[in-house]
Amino acid sequence: MNTKKLLLLVFAALTIYSCSEDFVDDPAPVDGISESLVFSNRSMVDAFLAGMGRRIRAQFTTHDSNGINAMYYARNVKGNDIIQRRTWFLYDYDNDNREPNYRRPTFTWQFSYLMINQANIAIKGINESDLGQGDKNETLAQAHTIRAFWYFQLALEFCPAYSQTNPSTTDAPPVYTEPVTEGGPMSDLQTMYDLIISDLETAASIASVSRIDKSYYNKNVIHGLLARVYLTTEEYGKAASNAAAARVGYPLNAAQYRNGFSDMSASEWIWAAPQRSDQSNYYWGPPHAHADHYVTSYQGTFFNTEFTALFSSSDYRNIFVNGYRVPDSDYRSRITRKFTFSFSSDHSLMRSPEMMLIEAEGLARTGDEAGARALLEELQRNRIIGFQPSGATGSALIEEILVERRKELYAEPPAVEWFDAKRLGRGITRTGNHRVKGNASLAPNDKRFYLKVPLREIDANPNITSAVNDNR
């Protein structure tokens, strides 16, 4: 058997059986579960979806390639606000981890398609099952959201920004809507976004608000993902309305900002990756395992003094300290108490303040500056004692919203500094006390905002050749 066919067969086998290790809490090994059994009743389908949910936070290959946390954190350390020590994610911090034989492109491509193919298996199995329509709707909403989420990650990671290119003529990774065992040709960015939006809009129309716990997708999470996608495609009215729907029922609570970001019961958390000490990410889960310097962890993450200076002394979020007692010019001079690392620390994947700020930006860009300011100031008053509004208008108001996103969401998903710079066609210039500056700065629309197609895919897929990386 040649290498291409072998890799494709391994890929196919992984998509069918990989969640078997997570199918039940019992740690005993399981060889595999047939599709007919998985889709025979609602509880089995829920277990299959739970396994997919667990998979997003499990180690895939190494410490910096371990699920969605690794993707988000790799983006976080590419910016100007965060400084990474020479430990895991150091090549991402250097903005030098995109070549086709490097780990970042290989992991991101393989892991995303693993999840997509599992979602396709679920969609097919649920549609062909004997489940009642209500059960079908609730489980299909989960599966369509999973597929859309991972295609969105591929679009962000392997393509130029949607708003900065012609999406109809821009190469994008292959699109599959059925389970596959053979690789297909590259698609285009518009086709990929059309599927992402179609999947999420379909899911939003059939999903329930109720769910087993915050690790599952419900209407709020789906609207939140739509808000992120529409922000990317610059459909700002839709971004605002979906963000408003996403945050219903998830009120602000400033005091929770200082509780270590480790408990998904927090009122602001819309979507989360739960942890248990017996099923933990252990040291594989940034930001906690990197940003907490007060426990045995990597202690690898520091902060730009120019970024920390944006926080007033009366801001609840100003929990930066000079824990190493070094000069401000030293890259180690600022650490944060935001994240508490333990083997049972939950990870936030979406919070209501992000949605408030997406809604504010959407309103500002569609002419409702009063509504935008009201939302921005509501968040600022909740976070800052004695807050005084700026009264900004026009482009200054939008810039204030973007800065507030960085302040509120630093080191969290969805890595807003990188995300915003990419979608808006801006660069990221390294300043302040960074350990690595000049060569790691990103010009507007820099090609280093996206990755090259991995060599393993080129070797395994007869429909994609090495020419795909020409001029990338």
C-alpha cells in the first residue's frame, strides 16, 4: 500500500473511532463503536457529541498542539500585547511557524478535518436515524455548529482575510459535506464562508436554549459564533443582532474577573471547555498553564508594559504585577493574576463581554453611535470604579471599542488582537519590552497571518500539489 492511501485510511479510521476513548467516563479502553449503534437512540448520539466536545481540549500530538486552546493561544502570542518566554509556542511568538513541514500547519489542518469529518458522520447518521424530529433538531444543531466552527478555523488559519481579498477567487482548504476517505481539491474562500454561514443559520433555527452544560452548543453559543463570522465578513448589522441574542441570560459580574477564570459556572461564560482532574488537559491547556506564575506550570507568558499601561488603577481587570521584581524594560516585568492553573481549571471559550463589544462595534459601523456608546460604557462602568466616559464619536469610538476588546479579552479566545488586525487588514508592530521585536512584527495583510498547506496533506492528497504554496 503506498503512503498516500495509507495516510488516507488512517485519517478515515480516526474519524470513525477517535471519540471512542471519550464515549463514556469509564477509562477502560474501547476499540470502536459502530455507526448503527451510535445513532440508534438520543442518549448514544449525545454521548457521541460529548466525545467530540471532549476532543477539542484533548492533546492531539504535543503540548502546543492540543485542541482549540492551542490554536487560540498560538494566535494570542503573535501580537503585541503578550510576550512569550522560550517555551512552548515560542515559534508562534516569533511569527515563524507556518512552513508546510512545521507542526502548526500540520496540527491545525489535521485536527480541524478530524472534527469536520466527525461532524459529517454525525449529520449523516442523525438524518438517517429513527430519532424523533425534536431530538434530530437538537442534535443536528450541535453537529452543524461543530462543522461550521472548524471550517471557520480553517478559513482564519489558511486564507487571507475575507474583507481583504476576492473570496470567490482565493484558494481555501477543501470543503467536504459528507464523510470522506479520499482528499479533494482546494475550494475557494467564498464557498467555505457560504457553508459556515449556512450551517450556523440552520443550527440557530433548530437549536434549543437548554443544554446539558456549557460545553454544548445552544442558541446563545451559535448566535455568538455567527456574530464572530459576520464581524469577519463585515456584515455588521447581522454581527450586532447575533451578538445581542448570544448574551441574553449571561449578565456582567466584575467580581468574577478576579476569580481565576477557572469555573464555567461564572455568569458571564456562554461557552466553556470543562475540566476534571481525572480527565484533565494537565499542562497542555493554555492560557492557564502558561499565564499562572504562582503554581508549578510553564510560567511562560508575560505582558507588554505599553499594553498594561492602558488599564487605570481603578480597573478591576488591572491585576498585573511585577512578580519577578525586574526593571520595566525587562520582558518579564509584567505578569497577570487573571488565570489560576489547576488540573480542574475550566477554560472559557465565549463570554458575554465579547458579545457586548461585537454588538457595540456593529452598531457604531451601521450608524447607531448612541447605542454603541451605551453598550461600551455599560461594560466600562462595570469594570472601572469611577469611570468617566470619553464621549468619542466616529472612528475614535470604533478605536475605543477595539482597545476595550483587547483589555477585556487578553489571552482568551478568540485572540482578539490578532483576529481584529487580520480581519481589518491592519498590521501588528512589536513595541515596548518585547523579547522579540522587528522581524516578528506583522505588516498589514502580511502573509504570516495565514499558514501554508501542510506537506502531509500534499503527500496524501492526489488533488493537491506543492504548487498550492506558491506565493503563499
